[in-house]
Amino acid sequence: MRYYDNVVDLIGDTPLVRLNQVTRGISATVLAKVEYFNPGGSVKDRIALRMVQDAEEAGLLKPGGTIVEPTSGNTGVGLALVAQLRDYRCVFVCPDKVSEDKQNVLRAYGAEVVVCPTAVAPEDPRSYYSVSDRLTREIPGAWKPDQYSNPANPRSHYEETGPEIWKQTDGRITHFVAGVGTGGTISGAGRYLKEQGSVRIIGADPEGSVYSGGSGRPYLVEGVGEDFWPQTYDRTICDEVVEVSDSDSFQMTRRLAREEGLLVGGSCGMAVVAALDVARRAGPDDVVVVLLPDGGRGYLSKIFNDGWMARYGFLSSVDGEPTVAHAL
Ligand code: PMP
């Protein structure tokens, strides 16, 4: 019989898929590392597993313990599915701007969700930062992974994601492109790849975020960009950071679904825009690998919704289609 003992064993070893349509006119090979094949549907399953394992080894998380994290999305799903088999309780704290659908996904995995007001300062006791700190203090046996400062986050990519890519490309990778959120992916996988050979590491960042020189001004693409410099981001790894607009990110996200059969999230579209920019400057022997962090089902009412796209003025140039008027 061939089977996995449990879903946690399905984490990692995600496939590389060549992009064929959006790369027309480009001579370099562009390969997407498709992270929605992880059991929780995103790259964050990898760090969830490693952060929990490390906390267990360090004695920070003991049988019957509780995982408390301010998260509304992918990291919560990863932590929830890793926690189940080990009988940990999960309490996730999220701001009230997070859609009910996202909260319900976390509840479906058995987590408790505490919702906090968005319109208060981070130091306000009602803010989701303050509430998660308080719950960590008050709940006996509570542990907060803190993906923004936890070294297990970049290390999981150094030990798994990077080596997978190197092996899958037979060491022929010349460029690695990934969006930067906590910076764990680019710092960990990027460092591993740089140590193997002369691989150029390119970060993709939303316009307005600090990584590409912005001031933290708001943007709509989710999961990437920051208004502060997290400890998990190693500033020595990126050779280049490409800044991408919301509009370009979302239009590429829609093209990936329609032209490549890849229904992925907005940060994937963003990373592919940056990867194509790099690939256009590369030659026929170059191999550009771009990491796609999650799937697109969580974005159906936004990026894949014509009305939402039109409201923000993102629809006008989608493949030149006359969808704007009818969406309005
Ligand atoms: N895209 C999405 C959808 C994410 O959730 C994240 C993680 N915040 C990223 C990209 C960026 O990954 P990292 O945190 O490793 O920089």
C-alpha cells in the first residue's frame, strides 16, 4: 500500500511548473514553484511545522499547550493543521477587517478566532497585537510562534525550499524570485541557493513597502510588503528588489488562472511580474525560478471579481477586454 501517515507528511516537495503563455517572447526558462500543493494550501505550512518542532525541542510548547498567533491567513492554517495531530489548542487573533470567510477557514480547522477592532493604534489594549500578547501571558502553556522574529521561519526555507529548488533544476537555476513578507522565503532559500553557486536573488515587493524603498504606504496585495523591517529578513541576500504595482500584480494573477491554469493569489501575480522583468533581461540558457506562495480561492471576491477590480480601477487594461463597462 502507498499512503502517507498523515497530512503533515505532505508538506514540502512542491512541483516546478514551466510558464508557457505569459512568457511569450522571452528566451529564458521560467519555472514556477507551486506552493498551493502543500496540504494547507500555502508555503506557510513549511514554517508552521518547523516553528512547532523547534518550540517542542526547546521545551516552549508542551503537551496540552496552546498556540497563540496574530494571523488571519496562511500561517494560521499551517499551524492549525500541524497542531491537530499533536493535540495543541490554537487561538488566532485577527483584525475585524479580515473577511468572515478567512475566519471561518481557521475555525473549520478547529482553531478559535478572536476578532479585534482594526481602527485602534497597535499599543491600544484592544489591538490585535496587544490582545495576542495578553492571551499569551494569561493562557497557561501558551506559546506565540511570532513568524516575524522566529529564526525557524527562514531556516525552514534554508533547509527545505532552497535544496528542493537546487535539486529540481539540477543546479541550473540562475535566478530566484520571491515576494517578500516576513522575508523568510527569500532569506532562507536565497541564502542556500547563493551558497551553491552564482544564483541571483530577486525580491518582489508591492509599491509603497519598505523593501523597495517605500514608506509603508498602503497597497492591496496581501501577504507581502511591510511597513517595518522584520528580524526574519536578511538584508544581505537580495541582489535586487523589483517594485510591482497592485494593478500589474492583479492583472498578472488573472492571466495565470486563464492562460497557465494556475489559480493563485495576488502575491503570486506580483512575483511573476518581477520574474518576467528579470527573464526579459536574461538569456536562453538562464533558468528563472519564481515561488508562488498560495492558491487563488481565497481571493475570488476580490482579484477574480470584476466589480471589485473595476472599483479600484484595475480592470481597464486586462487583456484589452471590454469588461469595465459591464462590470460598472
Ligand atoms: N505571499 C503570501 C500570500 C503570504 O502569505 C506570504 C507570507 N506572509 C508571502 C507571500 C511572503 O512570504 P515570506 O513571509 O516568507 O516573505
